[in-house]
Amino acid sequence: MDRMIVTWFGAGLMKPAPGTWGSAVAVACGVLIHWIGSFPLLALATLAVTALGFWSVARYTRGMEDPDRSEIVIDEVAGQWLALCFPSYGFWHAGLESTNFPWPGYVAAFLFFRLFDIWKPWLVGRADREGGTMGVMLDDLWAGLFAGLATMVCAGIWHGLVM
């Protein structure tokens, strides 16, 4: 059961680049969650998957020398959904129907999340170096936060200056 959760139902077993596959599957699931219940449901799901991630990663990696294994992608799901919460909130706040999640929002959140997750600047890298369950989960949550903020900055620039 733990393996199914940490690999996000097998997404983390896809090759090459399981983290990217996990993030892509997370975007698809996150957009579906937004369609069903808009920002409030996505925010609740993000909190739930984050808690589930801390719990399941700790159980799955107990006794492992290197707990940051490539097949573990529930951390990408939590971070990616956090990044998606930013445009989701914007669309919800603007009064768009939940079935309307324009593609620039989720594409930007995906690209920025992968950038910060791979690059690991500042707090992302610091959390990654912490190791253990905290390091596995926190670096992706920081990457998700930065990706969400970058997505909103780009949206603000686009809508404020270009449009």
C-alpha cells in the first residue's frame, strides 16, 4: 500500500524522469480536482496529499540508507498541486466556472515547478539537503510555492502589460 501511495499509483515507476512523469500526472489530477470543486477542493486535496506524503514516505523509507528515491513522487504531487493552487485561486476569485482552467495557468505552474524542483535554488536546495522524510517532502513544497508565485507574477505581467 505504501509503495502505491509514494509512487502515486505507479507514476513514479515510469521512465525516464519519474519526477517529471509524477508532476505531469499530478497536473492532470489537479486540473480534474479543480473542475470538480474549483480552488477550495484543490486546496483541501493539497493539504490532504501533503499529510499523506509525510506519513507514507516515512513508512516507505524506514530503514533505507537513501530515502530520496526516484520512484517516490508523492512529494511532486504535493508540490505540483501547491503550485496549481495559485492559478486555481485566481480563476476561482475571478468567478470563472470550475470547468474553466485556462491552459497557460497549469502549463506555467508545471514548467516553473519542474524548474525549481530540478534547479533547487535557495530554500528548495536547503530543504533537499536536510534529508529524510522532511527533505523529501519540503523541497517539493518550496518548489511548489515558488512555482505558484512565479506563475502569478507572469500572469500579472501578461494581463497588466501585454493585454
